[in-house]
Amino acid sequence: MNIELLLFLMFFLLIVVIVGKTVFMVQENQRLVVLRFGKLFKTIGPGICMVVPFTDLAVLVELNQYVPGWQKMTEEDLCIKVAGLVKENPDPKAFK
């Protein structure tokens, strides 16, 4: 094989990997959470978006996940559960 062709294929593969890590397609029931150097940078809604490769970490979050017990919980039940948590842990640092 010709060395120039090999270098061109490696460069093309590198470009494809970088674009693959940069461009995201976010659906209607998803959000993209972007962490820059480990800290929350922004959340992105539905659509096509780009992030900075190798510095940003993009986490795709599903919004329609089923949480057992919360779909049929009323406001009164929620108040009782929160009050129970506060009585069990009166220290405010326990909720961080």
C-alpha cells in the first residue's frame, strides 16, 4: 500500500471519530446534560446539537422512565413521605 493512502485513511478515520463524539441527536423525550471538566455546563433540549470533543462529557437522559410508586402518589402521600424523611434525618446535611 502507498504510505500517502494509509495516512489519508487514518486521518479520515480520526475525523469520523471526532465528529461522532461531537454531534448528538436528542429526541423529544430526552435531554442532553453536558458536563465540562466534570461540572454541569448546560442541558440541551430536543434537536441536533454539538459539544466540544474531549473536554465535554455528554450524558443522554431519558425523561419517560418509570419510577415505581410515584405515578399513583397523591399530594397527601407525598407530604407524609417527606415529613417522615425529615423526622428520620433532622440533620440538613443528610439531604445533600
